[in-house]
Amino acid sequence: MEMELELYYAGKQWIFNDPANEGFEEALELLSRLKGKGVSVKTIDTSKFSKEELREVYFGKAYILSIRKHIGIRRVFGSRRQGSGLFFGREVPTLFVYKKGEKYPSNVYPHQKRGGGPVVTIKDFLRSLVKE
């Protein structure tokens, strides 16, 4: 598999009980299996990140990607009232997918498909990879 995965994650104590996080325990196991198959998996501990540092990553990677790919992330990582990216990488762990050797990610999970609909979780994406 010619890709690299980058997980922004602050630890289990931070995670919300939210549809975007559904199956995250399984997702961690799937990441471990993929790593064993030679997929590059990098975990970034966001527990020590400042809000500003997380916002930089959110707007510099996830937000730009959501515009390019026409996927919904605002409600996944925040709310209308409290702002975009509020829960990014902590309360809602975030997985970036890179094509091998690329500087910018080609996808981000979790997200909603264009026009709304259910959230595509990290677990959903990783399950599809393991099946390949």
C-alpha cells in the first residue's frame, strides 16, 4: 500500500462519545495491523499542543483539504456556535492520509461526504484498507 497515515490523537481520556469517534478502539487495532503490513503510520500526541497549534494544523491541512475534496468537517470537528476545528485532534482524533512522498494529505477522517449524510469514521476507512 503506497500511502502514509498520520494520526492526531491526545489519548483515550480526551475522546468524546460521538458518532465521529465510533469504533475508535477498533481503529487503533486496525492501525497496528496495517503498520505490521508495512504501512507507514505516524501518531502525533496532541495532548501538549496549544489551541493555536491545533488550529494551525486544522486550517493548514484539514480545512483546505475539505474545500478541495468537497467533504464536510466543520460539524465533525466543531459546531456552528463554538467554531470550526474546536475538537480537532483531541476530542475527535484525526487521521490524515498521504500518498507516498507527498507533502500534503490526500484525505482526512472522520468527515461527511458532500451534501451531508453519515460520518465516515477512521474505523470505516481503515476497515476498507484492511480488506484490500
